[in-house]
Amino acid sequence: MNTTKLKLISATAGATGVLAMGALPVAFGGTSVAEPSSPGPVPTPSATTGETSTEAAAPSEPSTSSAVPSIEGPAPLPPEEEGLPG
């Protein structure tokens, strides 16, 4: 078989595949379930804006003191790591 015949057969097979991919969905594309109706306008409540209100004045001093750690310096090693080199 020469290359011209091979190219012709390949082109025919490719074109047939492309046509089948386009024709089969059209042929079997009927929907079995009714399409839902398009949604209409959705009623929304009128827009409201929030108000910021302050019930009391802010305290003059913070209610908590500054944080202080309970231990100072490096923490001791766990027992399984005590005495290991390095």
C-alpha cells in the first residue's frame, strides 16, 4: 500500500469520526426531563443600614495588666533528653 492510499484512508476515517461526534449528540440530544422555567425577579426586602451606638464610655485604664511569663530563662529539658550529648 502506498502512502497516498494510506493518507486517503486516514483522512476518511478522521472525517467520519468528526462527523459522528457532531451528528450523534444532535440525533440523541432530546431531553427526557422538562427544562426548569427561568427564574423571575426575586423580591428582596428594602435595604437597611446599621447604626453604631455606644452604650458606655471606654474605661480610662485597661482591665488587665500586662502579661508576665510564669517562668524566667530557658525551660528545663524533658527527662528523656537530659544528659544527652549535643
